[in-house]
Amino acid sequence: MAFFPHAEEGRGAGGALARGESYVPGRAGARIYFHVPDIHAALCRAVEAGGVVLYPVTEVGSFGCVAEVGDMEGNCIALRSAEKASR
């Protein structure tokens, strides 16, 4: 299990990534977007750790940009940054 701690004085959401018999990895479910300050750096770190780019960095108007990466278990992890995709 991986934990994402939440600081009481900070911003954002805490949580955990869990594995269990009733959990089935996949890409067919809902997407939860994680905000990252630098989407290109986050995508590079994910690939270096064994992930694969499923949806490249793409601008989505005033929303900034998004990307999706698949982890080694087949889950899809969505990323969002307020910055424009300038690289």
C-alpha cells in the first residue's frame, strides 16, 4: 500500500493506493487527475519508474494541460498541470 499523506495546514487531498483481491487494475474506470506543478517532469519520472505514456501531454484550453500514464499493473493515472504544454 502506498500512502499520500495530507498536511492539516496544507492544500490537497490525502489518500492511499491499495491492492486487494477485489481490486482489478484497468483503464476502463473513472479517471482521477493528480495536479502536478511540472507535468513533463512528472511524466518523465513515471516512465523512468516503468510506466508507459497512454495519452501525451495535451493542452486543454484555459484548464492547462493533461496527460495519462499507465503503471506496471495496468492502472491509468491522469495528470494535470495549470501550465501550458510548452515543451
